Amino acid sequence: MAKVLAVLSSGHKDAENNYETGWWGEELFAPMEVLENAGHQLDLASPKGGKPTIDQASLSEEYDPEGKYKKMYESGLADNTKKLSDVNPEEYDAVFIVGGHGAMYDLAEDETLHGIINAVYDKGNIVSAVCHGPAPLIWTKRPDGQSIIAGLDVTGYPEAVEPEGLPEILPFSLEGKMSEVAKYTADEKVVWGNEQLLTGRDPFASEALAEELVKALDKKKQ
């Protein structure tokens, strides 16, 4: 059994623009199912700990037509996250950063999270992120001062499909910032940058990313 740390945004509220966001349901719950069905343990963490704010749109009929993720959310599966500051990265075989626009606000430049990512990476373990989850990777610096994704193949949520009007109030363009340091593509659902770094494009890549993660974890245990 491997231990995986899933990191969620605690949430962000923009009263001026009547906008609230957080983490995305499918991007936690689809990988949770895949990882746990494969016999691995998934622990949850967020900057503030406790119950982090979910993006309610991710539980809507449009994105969760069968109500599967809404049911999982309402059952309390994501109600108790550790504070990032209480996490011991030495315990984990992989870190997985859950997307949702919230990640662009409170995870992107969180130095505690950067330290966890680097510690997991330094042990030869796996760093993974889906959708807007790769945002913190941009600012995670290696000892040479370069981003952890510098020069690597990556993916993440494409600018072209951001909701209308939203890019104007977001803190940055995910695709734009990733493209400054890495080789960004929107053509693949899941991209390995190297043997330790895995990114997924959008919510619909969540399950495929988790399956890749399971394969990699199983290979490491052999």
C-alpha cells in the first residue's frame, strides 16, 4: 500500500465580483476511488485544514449529472483535511494537487506546499496535479532556482475553455504561466514530464491521471 497526499484549496471568495471558488469535486473523488480500489491510502490536506470550500458548480447537474460526486461530498469524505503545516512529507509516496480555480489563489504561491512538493520529489517519489492543480508547480523552485516543471512537458486547464469573463478576474493565466517555464500542451489528457512528474488537463482527465499514478506506484513497489 502506498500513501498519497491529496492537496485541496481551502477556497476563495471575491465579494467585489460576486465570485466564490474552491476545489473541484470530480478531481478529488474520481482519483480517490481509483487509488483506494487499488489498495492505496489517500490523505487530505489544505492550507487552513478542516472542511475546505468546494466549487459548487462541480456538484451541478452539468458536471455531475448522476449526482455521484455530490453524494460523496455530502457523505463527509472531504470534511476533515490536515493543515499543510502539519503534514510530514516523508510519509508520502506521492502528492496529488486537486484542481478547481481555488488552487490559483491559495495554493499557487504557498511556500509550505512548495516545501512538501520538493520533499516528496527529493525522495524520488511522484508529484502530480490535475486541471488548475499544477498552479503551485510553477512557483515550486528547485535548488538551482528553476521551477520544478522547467523545460518539462506539462498540461493543465486550457485558456480557451475558461468560462466567459472569468480570466479577467483570475490572478493569472494558468496556461500562460505554465508556458513561460515548461512545454505546455492541451492535446493530451495526461502528460508525464519525467518519471516523477505527472499532470492532467481537466476534470475529465482525473480518472486517467489516477490510473497512471496507480501504475507508477505499483511499479515503484516491485
